[in-house]
Amino acid sequence: MPPVIQIQNVSKSYTRDSFEIPVLNNINMEIEEGEFQALMGPSGSGKTTLLNLIAGIDKPNKGKVIVAGTDISALNESALAKWRANNVGFIFQFYNLIPVLTAFENVELPLLLTKLSKAERKKHVETALEIVGLKDRMKHYPKQLSGGQEQRVAIARAIVTDPLIIVGDEPTGDLDKNSAEEILLLLERLNKEFKKTVLIVTHDPHAADRAHQIKYIDKGDLVEAL
């Protein structure tokens, strides 16, 4: 079986005014299915950009991003949006929950784009909230939850579609030590028990230590950690 994620000669730059700002330089990288990997590096090194390319949120200027045999860098915007909805669960640093929606409704959001019936959506949402340990909080609004609980709701939203890969951008960056530990244990469980491929960007060595492999990015270049 080929690696589930293949980054082939990928470069990315952004144009600001008349200046071209390089962010990633000829990156080559592979992640096997079922791996838990961490990306580390200084701020501005290109970690989040690489994560966004893998998640189909952005496209490279050069090279290929192949996920489960699909060259997502070649997809048009509508095809890419459909691919993201079916294959990627994204966890953000600041949760990105909608304040006026309950935990249940926040988790249900990705399913509204599917053909699932209301009863099927309910079953999926309850299962996701049960996995993250918050089935008893499904009627609570974000403001009624702790930061760690909000992030667990965000993880439930990320896994409710049963995605192929889970990507997290500083998923513990806004949490206290105990809440961060809970989130790391949950990510480990998703990887080990549910066989999810997990890739996180983090500044926290403790978080990165949970990964099977750490990769380091500096000034747009990828350096394999020892």
C-alpha cells in the first residue's frame, strides 16, 4: 500500500504587492496510513501552510499533494470542497464553534452537507460526542463549556463524518495543562483505537512527543527529526 499522504516536490509562495514571498521550498514527505505525526518549527516556518495543503484548504504553486491516491492539488474548487468534506477532519486552535448553536448543533454542521436523514445525523452526532466524552453536554452552548470541553466538541465535529485524516493546527495551544493532556489522550485514542491518520502542528514538545514521528520545518525547508 502506498502512503496515505504523499507530498511531492511541493513549493508554495504568496504574492504581497509586487513581492513574492516563498513559504515552502520543494517539500517531499510521506505519511503512512494510521500514523500520528507532528510538525514543529518556528513561527512563520511554513508549518500551517503545509497542513493547509494536506487538508485541501490551500493549493501549492508547484508539485503534487496526493491523499489516498487522489491528487488534490489538481482538483477544482468545488471538487476540492467535496473532497475535504468527505476526507478531512480539521481541529483549530481556537475551536471555531458557533456560539448560538448547541454542542449537538455544532457537531451536526458538517453532516448538513450530506444526504443523511435527520435520524442518521442524530446517531452520528451522538456517537461522536460519546467518543469525546461529552454526550451529556450535547444541549450546552459553547459559553457553558470549559475550553477543554469546547475543543472536545470541535474534535467531535471533526470526526463526525468519519474522515480519512485528522489534522490539527495547535490543537492544545489555547488550553491549560490538564485540558491539553485530555485532548492529547483523545487524539491518541482516535489514532490507536479508531486507526485514524493524525497530523498536528504544534509548538509544544509535550504534544509532539505523543506522535510516532516529529518533522521539523525551518524557513520553508523540511528536516526529519532524529
